[in-house]
Amino acid sequence: MRYLVQTSAETREPATRLFDAERGCEAFAQRILRFGAGLSDEQEPGGSDEVLYVLAGSGELVVGDDRRALAHSTAAFVPAGRSWRVANESDEPLVVLSVLFREPLPGNGHHAVIDLTGQELAGATAARRFRLGATPDVGCASATQFLGYIPPGRAPDHYHHYEEVVYIVDGEGVLHIEGEESEPIGAGSSVHLPARLIHCLENTGSGDMTVLGVFRPAGSPAEAYYPDGRLATGVEH
């Protein structure tokens, strides 16, 4: 299935490529970066905006002379043309999920770090909830980053007008595509959802499935449509 990539949580490679143009995803380049102890080499997104999410470890994001604390569940945004590093004072690796998006819309030119645990918990369809990370409000004009919580069970099939990459942070389930294909997913799985693709992420576990999504154009993660085109609004049970 070309919409799914499984990754190993045990790999020690400095970078793991997930989705990019070579894997059928023109809108994004999604990868996992691992940083050992000390100050890392410069990371240069060039003409791309970049959003980050800390999967494990702690340290600091260094952009020029500015240093911001990084920890698990911290998100960050670095605009095109700015380079960054991480400082890791621990022997444990700092593991970061990175998503680059090319030809970004102009923003305010400033980087940002967001503690997602302190963000408002909002509701979406089928009792799903989310917290916003990098958005146009912090200068990320092209895309929206969010941490989503999917309760046990299966929501109705739906689609979005935006293109999205999703990384499964925690939990297990099944990805359903157009009511015809299904594939097991779990922590470390990455999913590419082109715009208007009818899909559903089913949570087969006993607790919430946690996902990190990035989509463009920017908007609300709660905006979804049923296969017949009706807007799926409100919290459904």
C-alpha cells in the first residue's frame, strides 16, 4: 500500500526517511532525525519551512543566538532560510520528527517552540481530540501541525480537502482506505493521505491512539467530509 510506511523504533541511524517526492509525496518530506550528545551540525532546510516534534529525549533548539528548551511533546517551527541545531547534554539520543514543506507561503520569518501539553484540547468528529502545534498563528503560514488523540473504535469513513502526513506516536490500529483496503498500523508507522482520499484510522487498542499530523493548506484538523460530501461536524458517539 503506497500510503503507509513502517519504521523500526530500534534503528540507530541518524536519519530515517519516511515520505518525500520519491515516495509519492510531493507536498512534504517527512523524516526522523536522531541527535547524540553535544551540539549538532547545522540543519539547513533551505527554501523549505520545517516543523519539528520531539519523540524522545530532551535538549535545546538553537537558532542563531536563541536557545529554547526541547522535551517530549514539544513542537517547533523554523521558517525557510533559517538554519538550526540542537544541543543535547544527555547520553540518550534526542529523537525528532521533521516535516519539510517546499514553496511555503510567506510568514513572519520567526521561529517558534510550542509546548503541546499546555495547548488547549479541542474536539473533532467521533470524540477525537487534538492540540495545535505550529500554525499560521506562530508564523507557519503554509501548514498546520497537530497532536491528535483517537479513542478506541472506528470513526465513519471521511476525507479532507488538505494533504496530510501522519505519524503514529503511540497505540495500534488499522488504516482503512476507500472502504476496500486495510493495513495494520502502530507506533512508528507513517501514513500519507492525499487530499480527498476516503480513509479512516481505526483504534483497536484499549486506550487512545496518539498521532502527530501535518497538513497543507493550513486549517482545522476538525474539518472533514463524509464520502457523500456532507461536512462532518460536532462530536459523534
